[in-house]
Amino acid sequence: MSKVTVGEFGKKWGTLIALAVALIVWALPTPEGMTITQHKVLAIFSGAIVLWITLSISVATSIIIIVPLLYLWVGNPTGAMKDGALVRQAGFALSGYGTAGLWMLVTGFIISIAMIETGIARRISLHILKLFGKTPFGATFAPMLANFVISPFTPSNTARTAAMLPIVEGIAQTYKAEKGTSNFGKLICIANALTSSITAGGFQTATIPNPIAIGVIVAAIGGATAQTSWAFWALAAVPTTLILLIGSVFVLHWLFPPEMKSIPGGLDYIEGELKKLGPVTTEERKALFYFALALLLWATDMLHHLNATMVAFVVSALILLPKIGVLTWKEAQKGIPWELFVYFGGVITLSNVLNNTKALAWVIQHLISSFGLQGTGMLTLSIIMMGFSIFSHIIWSTTTAMAGVMIPIYIGIAQSFNFPIVSFVLPQAILMGYAFFLPFNTMGNIIFYGTGYFSVSDLLKGGLAVGLLAWILWAITLVTWFPIIGLT
């Protein structure tokens, strides 16, 4: 059965399968030591996993089903009763919708939309390409570097990939790469498809799974700390992210050695695109200033202790204010992913429920006992789970859904082993965007696969090689850089 057929089967039957899985889990006898409330929560969670893997219904619709189930059927964390009736707490079923991370999603997108709509993001990308694009290696790396530069204010792998696509295709055409046969075409398109996944891990605001992960972690530890700040994430992730970007070009250059040594005819394409943009406009300058302001305040949040979401709110307000701003609300709201807003809050709610009822912890503790893993150290288990985090992407069609499922599980593992939650879970959270392997794993892969420059097997070969490199580099980071910054 082909991957496409599997996907179509999931979309057609996923809802019924999810319902069947949830009912089967609920129908099983409640194990000794597990409460009825925990059993109910696990039944809901098991059905949710199937829905998020198959995407048979939208992620927002899945949450709109789950929230009333939590309220009407589960009711409260302990299963408390009053006068013979289940105590139902609305706050229990809606707890994720009051988190700061949820609003970081919305305000982060407003900043992103301002940069893209004014054209300054594309201008930055073209200037980087102009500096580095004279050789096949440089031409491949230039849009990758541009992707990295815009990643802090573009919380969408898809958006970054779409922004880079015309630039990458223009370079491939300038180098006269033949679709499907040119190694340079394979190199530049695969490298830039994977780049959006790599840069997703570099910054807390680079992809939607990151604020989801931080929101769940903050809820689990009972409040934000310096280690859950925007600056600390960047401190932990940026060095290895940059090394991995450069290393991936070398790996892919080795797998797909270009058939030419330099760009035929110089950098005429880039010069032409810059001429089309014309001189820098006032709107571009304002958008760049507001982005720089946000980046400065995010990068120094360990010094001034201003909440990253509040910083995004302030900058978004400046962007939307009449005369001094660059967007109207009508323009901004078109680019805000309201479906993911609903999903984000629901994921954090379900994670809170799993944590408060200790339902997932019960399962993990019994699995640990069954496999004899009780004495495994945090370093060993972290490295093993990093490999799992990277290579298990091959079965997922959305990194957002994967984060919603896996981050609560990683938190449960940390709690079961008495590991520091942030130290164990944050490294795994950084890898939530690493969807390297097949076109359906992420929209970024699909976008570049649509160019026709590489095959599915080309992408899988390149993705496996870069995935292995990523695992090695992050394992080294775990034993070298993380102890220096206190993530142990």
C-alpha cells in the first residue's frame, strides 16, 4: 500500500478508528492501582492520538470534541462527587486557554505577517543570497541562512519554505539545473526543504510546536522560569542549529555532488529580483525596526524578565497602531491560524489533565517496570529519546500534532524517573520540528517536492543522512554545551 493510499485511508476512516480505539481502551478492565478518572483520560487521549495522526478531521474540530468530553465525562482531576453527581469544573476542561504561550502564537504571527507583507523578509533573503550565491555550495547555503535569519519571527515552517521557494527555484534555473536529473537541483531543493525543519528548532518562536512545548512544560513545573524563556531556548539551540545547517550542506553535497563548479552567467537573477523590489520603503523600515525591537527584548529576557508573550503583544500593538504601524487588523487576522489557536489551547488543556490526574504517569511507570529501565540514567535515556524524536517523524504528517502527543509523554517519563523536567524535555522539544524524511511529513517537504527536482527516494536518502548527523550533533551538545549553560 503506497503512502498516499495510507493517507487517504486515514482521512476516510480515522475518525471511526479513533472512536474504536477510545472505546476499546475504556472497555478494558481498569488495572489495579489506576483510578476510574485516569482510565477515562487515557481513553480520550488514545482516541486523540489517532485523530492527530490520521487528520481525519481538523485538529481544531478534534479539540472542540475533546473539551466537552473532559467537562461532561471526566469532570475534575480526582473524580470528586457531590450529592451522588460528578463535580464538573469548566476550568478543568479549559485550562489551556489562559496560557501565555497561546497568545504568543497569535502575536508572533502578527510580527511575521508584518515582515512578509511589507516585503522586508524577501529583501533580506535576496541580499544574503547575493553575498553567498556564487558557487553551488554557497548558492545552496545562502537561502538556508536567510531561512535561519527570518526564523525567529516566522512561526511556521510552511511560511518560511514558501518564502524561500521562488528564490531557490530561481537559483536552480540560473544554474540551468534539469528537473529530476540534476544533482545540483536535488542538492539545493532537498537542503532547503530540510532547512525549515532545522531552523524550527533554533528559536522558541520559529514553529508552532515550540510554544506548545513550552506551554506544556510551564504548566507541568507550575510556572515560567529562566530555563523556559525565549533567550534560554535560543542559547541552548542556536549553536547546534547553525552547525547542523552547515553540516547538512556538506552531507547533501557528498550525496548529490553538483555537476557544475560556478553559477553560469553570474548573479543576474538576484540582481533582477532586487531591482523589482525597488528602494527600501518606509513600511519596510518600520517593520524591520519592530522586528529588531522584539528580537532585542526576547534575546535579553533573562536580564529584564519581561514575559516573551507580553513583548510580542507590545510589538504587535505598535504594528497595528494607525499611522505608526504597518498593518490593519483586517490584514493581520487573515494570516493568523485560528484553527491552531484552538488546537494549541486544547493540547495544553489535555496535557494539564494528564498531569493533574497522573494518568500518563501511571502508564509510564508500569512500562518502565516492565522493560526493566528503572535504573537508566538521564543522559543515556535522553540520547536514546533524541534518536526516537528525530526518526519517529517518519510516521507523522504534522509536527504540531506530534508535539501535542509526545511532549506530555516526555514530561511523564521525566516525572517517573525523577529527572528535572526542563532538562529532560527541552532537548526533545527542540527536535519536534525535524520532519526530514518523506514529503507527507511536513508541508515544507511537500512544497519542495512539488518542484520536481528530486524523488521521494532522494528525499528519504538525504533525510536519513541529515537525521543521523542531527542525532550525533545533539548527543554531543547534550554532553558538552548543555552542562555549561546549566541544562542538566
